[in-house]
Amino acid sequence: MASYRAPLRDMRYVLYTLMGGEELSSLPGYEEFTPDLIDPVLEEAAKLCEGVLHPLNRPGDEAGCVFENGVVRTPSGFPEAYATFREGGWTALSCDPAYGGQGVPHMVATLVEEMICSANLSFGMVPGLSYGAYVALHEFGTEDLKAAYLPALVDGTWTGTMCLTEPQCGTDLGLVRTRAVPQEDGSYRLTGTKIFISAGEHDLAENIVHLVLARLPDAPKGVKGISLFLVPKFLPDAQGRPGPRNGVSCGAIEHKMGIKASPTCVMNFDDATGWLVGEPHKGLRAMFSMMNAERLSVGVQGLGLAEAAYQGAVAYARERGQGRSLAGTKNPDKAADAIIVHPDVRRMLLIQRATVEGCRALALWTARHLDLSTHHPDPVAREESADFVALMTPVVKALMTDMGFTSTNLGVQVFGGHGYIREHGMEQYVRDARIAQIYEGTNGIQALDLVGRKLGAHAGRYLRRFFHPVGAYIEAHGEEERLAPFVTPLAKAFVRLQQATAQVARAGLRDPEEAAAVASDYLRLFGLTALGFLWARMAETALEHQGDDADGFHAAKLATARFYMDKMLPETGALFSVIMAGGASIGALDEAAF
Amino acid sequence: MKVLVAVKRVVDYNVKIRVKTDNTGVELANVKMSMNPFDEIAVEEAVRLKEAGTVTEVVAVSLGVAQCQETLRTALAMGADRGILVTSDADLQPLAVAKMLKVLVEREAPDLVFLGKQAIDDDANQTGQMLAGLLGWAQGTFLSKLTLADGRAQVTREIDGGLETLDIALPAVVTADLRLNTPRYASLPNIMKAKKKPIETLTPADLGVDPTPRLTVLKVEEPPVRKAGVRVPDVATLIEKLRNEAKVI
């Protein structure tokens, strides 16, 4: 099985050197989070992920979850691992200290999340979903509901779910049919069927808190008529302990391509007691608060799996001997050279490396603004950062899960036939990565969100939060000779992005289908340019540290930055052509002809 | 009852050790450092004794460069109550460490001093024994089990060929072997709390000890690369080679 070591060296570099993590403690509420606290948090998370979660990853995939008589059993070892995780306080990571949370900044929590996703994505689903439920309840729940449910969600003794999807209702939430009938005591009775509910039923926690989208009897049609409800598996008794069983049960679990140790449940609600979260008919807004948090997390799943696959591929490429180097034998004592000498193998490894290091920087850039958007003392700065997060959320989700999938796939390719068989765990990464492109809004939906909602928002205000810093950077460093190999290609990509943005905006005004037809290409152009900016900045820091680089870390950064500029960023040229070609050929073929 | 635990900052056990190009020692620049694993076991045992109510205070001590503070924080996150850091940039050898620990023991007056059986960097396996000798205390080394009762310690030691159980008087110096326990994962709240626990910083001069090395390191080298083996056709050849080539039988 591929082993996993948390890439703490690179994580610390991105956090402190690139993203100014040392300044976190200057934000009100984050005073404690100086490096001497952040480092041990990251190190302990690494130990837990390497020592407890990762060893269960492949056995969990082989065993899967078992459904019997309405009960779901997670694979052997998962309940004990969850207990260790929960007792360690990790479910409370970035939650509000008022409810028992640890209040860890998002920048740090994002790195911990990455480690969890690398080590065992299936396992990470449970605390991940609980956090989504926590976010919605924390923002929109009544004080009574918060007092009754948040502490147990935070300390992990109870877990949470998001119940959105129904058989007839996936992306289009306006089609929700589950009904909620008001009762005299202020509660509601919910009836309906939800599908694809991650962690809907399991044996890890004593209670499960479902957040459910449903319709009130007087609800208008479509998305303006859905409300959000809290429905616990067990109704809390007078002491707040799990009491009588509520009318919610698991009808089946899905048999899936990947994340097999995470139970994906059909949940039946039969006159289940629930309470309204937020205002009637405004469930979509409450739901999106958790959805946005989850979308960033899903992007990090792509990154985490890409890192795990890269580590496996590098280790294998170093030890697997096949053929001789075309430049002359490298290891005459052995029957063959290690495959890492072959240019095509190096090409694959470098794509993986540039992907994980670039995406890690992108994730932390966004997380940094998430921290600033909630903790900066200046309201103007808070708004600017919130704009940035809103803009980048679909990019992080779609780009990082697409690139994550590509990277895990390259991991299999480096292993050849040994990657295709299950023994080494490489094909599992591909299967596990695949879902991240689909759930929490397919990547196509992310592209529509970027083009339809984010580009034009507030007359392009969101967009400026990205365009201004990138443009200013190019202007400030465009003349520096040592940075030219990095800033010149970035400037080219940036011009393409600006022109494509103008084109998409113009075309979209004329005909929304024109913008929709190129939305995915536009998102990727956007994302690759963002990575180009981050790679230029990483090259800049590497050049600054050239004299102080005993372990060769910065030299490797510089080499990887060059690879990104030479071999990956040029894709923006093709994407630009595709976008400028518009949607005509997409609309041209008659439906019947497909 | 009070316990003093000594913890050493060493190269993390996962790191592949590289020798410095000038053969003066091991490369430490940008290398991940952690608490010596045997010391971690010692801390764990001390904290368990505290949780069981046998021990009232656990004091962690580390000697070395300023960054040993991180190692102390790890011990505090595991459950030690406070730390003592003796900072020195000198190459601290076992005798110097034992002498400094002796002064601290006289000051702190613990009933038990806990160490790892050896540190994984120099594998000296001397500090605990030297400290017991300097203090004139009983010692129990290579522990796989420890029971405290009536001012005495029953210790099970891992020795060649088996286990040896001794009954020793307190105060005593004991050193932990691998099988004594499995150290816990520090919890997030305890990592946070560790930041607020007190650490007293001293120097060797404060303790009246001269830490200058008594031993001189002549040269540090990589072990020779293992040569590939040969396959022998039959037992007779094997015996012939063992007798005449390897000269071991």
C-alpha cells in the first residue's frame, strides 16, 4: 500500500512564507495563533492522519459499508478511529469557542483538512458533513436550537448531514417534494425521501442531525418555496440526551465507484419531527451558507488525493527498475534504471507536483481571505475578502477537483499495470477523486456560478478582487530580469483571461447560452491563470531564499515553477481559442441527431 | 508524588539521516525534529500515573538549543504540568546532561526521574545510568512495566533473553523501553493549553555545570553500502564459503 507523510515542509512554506500566516495572530480573535501553536497543531494532525486514518484507507475501501435491517456498519476500525479523532478535539477544529469549538483559523484548518483527505477521504466525509451542518445551524438556527444541537455537533458525539437531493431533484432544487407540516407546538412534521445522503446513517455517533430541505404547505413553486429544517435521528430528552427515535430511517445504501467506506444513504422521512432553521421559504439561502463552506472543502479533497497519489507515484518511480536512461545508464549495478529517469515519467510526476503545490497555495490564498472576511477589524477589508472568497469558491471547487482527478489518474499511469490492480491503492485514489467533481454542485454548475453569478456581481466588484492584485503584481515585477521566465508567461495568460472575460460578459448579455457554452473553459482559464500568479510568487520567494537552501527546497520550487510556466500554463492559449470560438458549434447539432 | 521527565529533541524517526559533507556530524538544517520516541513513552507513563492519581505533578525538562522549547510543549500537550528548559548551543553529552539533571533533581526533589532508555540520535544509553550514579539513587532501566506502591517501585526490565523484575526503593531513576506503553495523540484542546503552561528557562551556568564536551568526535560517516549477495548452488558450497571466505565456522 502507498504510504502517506503529511507534506508539512511545504504546508509551512505556503502558510508562513507565501501567505503571511505569521500575521494571523494580529487579527482580533486569533491572538493565540502564533507559529508556536500552529506548528504543533499541524504536527499532531499529521501524526493522527498518518498513524490512524491512513492505515484504514485501503481496508475501508475493500470492506465498504454494510447495510442490514436499517442499520449501517462502517468498516472495521472506523468507529475506533472516529472515537480517537473526536476525543482529540478535531471535530471542533474551526468551530466557535462559544459552543466548545477550538476556533482555529481557516488557513490552519484547511491544511488539516488536506491531510485528512489524503489519508482517508471516506473517513473525512463524516466530520466534513457535520461541519457543513454546524455552519448552517450556527448562522441561521434559533438560540434554542443552537444550544440544543451545536455543542454535540462540535464535540462530535453527534454528527450532521445535508439532505437536499431527492430522486427527481438533483441540481435543480426547485423540484424538492419533501413536505413539512406545521404543528401547534411550533415544530413540523416532515415526510419525503432523500437520496445520496452522505453519513445519513452509521455507527460512529450516538445521534445524527439531518438538515433537510422541504416545502411548507403554503410554499410558492420553485426555489423560492423551500425551507430548511433540522431533523434529529433521536429526539433529545429533557436532559438533552438522545431520547425517542424520530421518524427518519435509512432505506438503503448506494454501491458506488469510490469513497466506499462512506455510507451514502437513502433517507426516508415519515412524519419525522423537525424544526425550522432560518425563515420560511428562505431555505436556499441557509443551505448555501453550508454549501459554500463545503465547496471549498471539496476542492481541498481534490488536492488531498492528488498529494497522496503523487507521494505513491514518486516512491514507485524511484524503486521500479525498467529500461535504461536514454541519456546513458544511470545505475550500472542494477539490471535496469529506476523509471524516474524517463522523461515521460518525470513529465507525469511534475504535473502532479505542480498541481499539488499550486493548488495548496490557491486553497490557502482563499482560506486567508476567509479568515480576513470574518476577523479583520476593518469592515471594508472584511467585505473585500468576502468578495474574493465568493469569486474563488467555484474556481477552487472545480479546478482543484478536476486537477485532482487528473493527478490521481497520472498516479496510476506511473505505476503502469501495478497501478491498475488494487494492491497498491493507486486506483482507489482515482475512484475516490471522481465524486469530488460531481457533488456539492457539479463542476459544470461551478462554472455557471462563476460566469452567471460572480462575474457580473456588483458591476464586476468581485472580479476586481482578483484582477487588481494580479495586474499590480505583473506591473511591479514585469521588468525584473530574474523573474521574467515567470512573469512574462503569467502576463500573457492574464491578457487572455481579461479578453476572455470581456468576451464572455458581452456574449452573455446578448445571449446567456453563449456564456454558458464556454463557462467550463472560462473557469479553467481563470484557475490556471490564478495558479500562474501563485507560481510566479513562489518563484519569487524561491529566488529570495537561494542562498539559504540547505535542503534544496527552494531550488525544487523554482524548477517546478518553470515546469508550470513551460508545460501547464500554455493550456490557457488553447482555452482562449475555445472561448473565443463561442457556443455556435455546441448549439448547432440537432438534438435528435445525438 | 512528583515525577521529573527528561525529554530530548532529536531528528524525527521518519527522516532519512544524511551525514554532513565535512563529516563532522549529521545534517540538521531544515530537518524535521521531534521528541525522542523513548522519551515520549516516559512522558506518557508519567502522565498515566498522574491520571491514576499516583502522581501529583509531572515536570518535563529539556536541555539543548532554544528550539527544545517545542519539545517541551509536546510534553506539556501530552499532559505534563510545567517545563524547565536549559538552553545551551554546546554539544551536550550524557555526562554533562546527567550533571545538570542532578542539580535540577536536588532543586525539584522528585520521587522519580523518568528518561527514555536512550536517544535515537546518538544511541548513547548512558544518561539515566549516570544520573542514578551521581545521585546515589536506585535505577531501573529498559522498563516494560512499572508499578508503584509503598515508597517502592516494582520494575520489569527488558534484558537479553527475557524479562527481569526488580523491586527498588524510591527515589529512583527509571528509563523507558519501547513496550512500556503506546503514547497518546495529544488532543487539540491540550495543545492549546500547553501554550499557556509555564516553562522556566535556565542556562548551564545557572546550574553551576560546565557543559563543555569531554569526548571528541573524530569523524561521522555513512555506513558502507551493502553489497549484493550471491546465490550458492548447494549446501556444500555454502559451508565451504562460510569456512574459507567468511571464516565464521
